[in-house]
Amino acid sequence: MMDDALHLGNVRFTNRLFTGTGKFAANAQIPKMLAASGSQMITVALRRIDTSARQENILAFIPKEVTLLPNTSGARTAEQAVRIARIAREAGCGDFIKIEVITDMKYLMPDNWETLKATEILAKEGFFVLPYVLPDLPLAKRLENAGAAAVMPLGAPIGTNRGLETKPLLELLIENCTVPIVVDAGIGRPSQAAAAMEMGADAVLVNTAIATAADPEAMGRAFDLAVKAGRAAYLAEMAEESALARASSPLTGFLDA
Amino acid sequence: MSIFSTIEQYQGFDFDRFFAGVTDAAIERALTKEKPGPMDFLTLLSPRAASHLEAMAHKAHQLTVQYFGRTIQMFIPLYISNHCTNHCAYCGFNHNNPILRRKLDLAEIEAEARAIARTGMQHVLFLTGEAHHLTPMDYLVDAARLLKRYFASVAIEVYPLAVEEYRQLQEVGVDGMTLFQETYNQEVYKRVHPAGKKRDYHWRLGAPERAAQGGMRVVNIGPLLGLAEPRSEIFFTGLHALYLENSFMETEVAVSLPRFNEAEGDFQPDYLVDDKTFVQFMTALRIFLPRAGLTISTRESAAFRDRILPLGATRYSAGSSTGVGGYSDLKVEQTPQFEITDDRSVEEVAAAIVAHGYQPVYKDWDRIE
């Protein structure tokens, strides 16, 4: 069987579900969710990392074999994102960085322009940069040229659970980009994660839907199965949907006889 | 354009008549709309909507979990001065109250900061009364700079400032601003603020937007429930928050719902908000403003705070002292600005939050120099 691993940065991922650390009722749920989902990459906001001895450190809940994807949540400019990335690296969080620059606190839309600027700088510094953006093909190509390790377009506004509202735009990215496409934000149900993978997304990042489920561990497992099913369907080259009915016994077959 | 022009549009609006016309069908519509507008919000604030409280609570809970998860941001207030030139009829720091006045010097603020830091708190809100000559900008800047060495997030609740002054504080590390309008009703405002700089309704009303312009990341507003008719007060608070969200997309907006409590002096509020109405206000605000922070202070009792955790709250103060010098052993007379009802320690509040299935978050901000 062919090797279906996803290569990102210097890591080989055999699981295509990326997860997050936000919104859990207790940090102790995180390692259980990771074990149940098999997720090998998890994102954490640098601003949430508390290294003071007084309170629990969120990093202590992430097993060593899971790759850390620190994110720049809270940054309003490229400059701030760059500084957060450097601090994350110095703090021992590795070379991966999810660029998240949000200047709109109402809808939490990523600022594509600032994100591109930060990506250009950080890729040159040797980071594996995963920029979180609105799905915009020309921008995605620029990110690729700037050295992004992957592009992470949103499916729907963050935290909304509305699924793949940007589907036609995501398709363009999937078809035309050479770097992996990771659908991030908006995925609220396992079926939506499966749909993203069927389309040919290389991975999905799911946080809210897992963290806020009544049973995050079981929901992590459900997403893992959905991502695997969607990926398997993509690899099996699903039949296209068709607007026209096709009888399984062709009506004009006799003409070729 | 400022929030005042929005408020003016409702001058002479007959709230009672509107409430009398609210039907169950209108309430159900307001509850199922994806984007409820101001009139839907007002519908949910109507006396009739009290009979739909359970449905409102479910919707508020679902929205809060969706946008904030099962987390509560923790913060602690630090009073650094109780000098005040205002005569707010309801306040323990009222200029006319014969209390011991005290302004902490930097060494004392540092002692307080050390004591607070030992509790694990990382987000601090520092407060003063309004006394420009005694607690001028230089003093606020020095205090902010000092506190920034001890805390991940430093916010202010001081007298209204100019844009440039907010910016000055932002530059030394202040990331949040809290200021309550107390009442949006101009007549009542005049009556309860008979003297002092606070008499200027407009200067105070414009302060949250000036703070946003000055670069504050979080702006927290609120009415003091009990001064004027509370349903209309919450309505204007919601409109004010919406105005700030729409005008300053980079700013996170939060709302507090302080209600009367015995402060020093003998002030009798004209209106009392009971628990059921309080919950109706909270849930209506959450439904109208799904992404706004909702701050619940220690004015509320421990038992009540525990019960309302899932109904829309996102920020809790804990371990609070509302007197000057209350954390370290400064032996200052402890005349509080208002009475604290939830007097549990930080640890006890955190344990209660955990016991109710929520995560107390101590640190959710870092200033990147």
C-alpha cells in the first residue's frame, strides 16, 4: 500500500486531524482527547502558556510525541506575530508556527495582508509557517512563494460550526496549490471534516467542535474516523456527482454493438 | 458620530408601551433569529419574556460555549487610591463621606502586587477615584509600569481620560479599560452626580470609545443597576456595546452588570433587580451580543455566581478587596467602595468553577514588547 503520510516541515504525520487546546472545561481532557483521536499536531496560543509555577502549564498536558503548533493568537499586526513566533521558539515550542493575525474582534476574520507579511519574514528565519487565512487563491500562491509550509484557509468563521461555507474557494486552493491545504476553522461536525477530506484537503484543524462537546474524548475519536473516511474516499477517486441520471444499463449501448 | 446620537434616537421612546405590545410569538421570533436586532433585544428584556427564561438560558448557554468554550477568565481588582472629588450619591468613596483617604505610593503598590501575585492571579484591574490633582496621569503611568512587572495583563478603572492619555497608558502596558456609565438616563445622571467632574455625562459616555481609539484591547462598560429603570438601562448598555463592536473592530467589548449593594452612606436605590430579572438581562445580552465578554464581580454572592456560570458569564473577579491596601498588610482602614458578597479566596472561587465543569483561566494575554 502506498505511503499516505503527510509531510509538513520536518515531520511525517500519519494522522490528518489537527486539534487545538482552547475552550476545554479542563486541561486534563486534552491528553485523553489526543489519545482517542490519534491527532499528532495540536495548536496552542502562546498567550495562554503560563510558565509561572503558580498555575498549571498547558504544555504539561501535551504528550511529547505530539507536535506542538504554537499560534500567534492576540496579534493584530505582522510585527506582533513575528515577535510572538520568536518568543515561542525561544520558549522551546519548536519551529512550527501558526500565523493568526486578527484585527476584527467582531467576526474574528484573519487579516490576509498582515499574515502574508509575517509569513515572508518567518519563513526566511527557518520557521515552518502555517498561515491561517481567508481562502483567496492569489494570496495562497503568494504564501507558497514566500515559503509557507502549508496554507490554512477557513471553512467558516472561527467557532461558528457552520462547516464548509467557503467550499468553492477552498476547491481552487486545493486544485492549484503545491503546498498542503489544511482546512481550519468552522468545522462543526465530523461529516463536515469528512467532506473537506473528500474534496482533497490534506488535513483539517478542529478545536471548538471537539473541546465543547459534552464528551471531547469521544468526539475526538469521531473526528478521527471521519477524517480517515474522507481521506480514503478521496484516494479511492470517488465518482463525480452528476446532475443527470445515468441508468446502470446504458440506453444507447446497442449502437456500439 | 458617537454613541450619544444612538441614545438620542430613543429620546421619548415609550418603553412601557413597547413592552405592553410584546407577544409570545415575537419573543419566540427573537429567540430563533440568527442575528437579533435591537428591537428583538428589547423584546427579550420585556417583562413578558420572563416566562421564556428557560429557553433564553439554553440559547445563551449554547452561544457562550460556542464562542468562549467552558472557560472563565479570572481577574482581581486593586484599589490604589480612594481620593475622590465626586459626590456620587451611591458610592462609598463619595467626597462627603468621612472616610480615611489614602493613596498608595509606589512601594505600597508593589507590596500589594506581590501579595496578589502570590494568589496566582495574572490579570489585574487597578482602580482610583477621580482626583486629578492627587492621582494625575504621571501617577497612573508609574503604577501601570510597576504592575506590568508582576502581571500578564493590566487594566484600568480610573476617571475618564483623553485619547492621548489612554494611548500613553497603553504604551506602558495597559491593555484594558473598564468604565461604567452608571446610568444612561441623563436626568437621573444629573441627580445622582450633584457635584464633581463626573457631572459631565458626555465626557464619561465618550470615554470607552476614546479608550478604543487609544489602543485599549478590551473595553468593559456597564450600568449601575438600580439608579434608573433597569430594562431601558440594559437596552442602552447593549446598544453601547454594539456601537463599540461595530466602530472598533480591533477592540474586544465586555459588559458588567453591577446591581445595588450596600455601600457606605445611606443610599436607597429607586429600583431593585431581583435574581430572576438579572438572569433575564444576562441571557438577553448574550443572545444580542454573542461575542461580548460578560463580567460578574464579587458584588454577587458565591452561591449565585456558581449558579450563573453556564448562563453567559465569561469573566470573574475573585479574592477581591475593594478597600485601599487590602491585600498586603498595610493596616489601612478598610472602607470599601462597595460591599463584597462573594468573599471567597481566589483558590476557592477557582475550585468552584472547576466543580461546575468550567476551566478558570488565569492567563490569556501577554504583551509582546
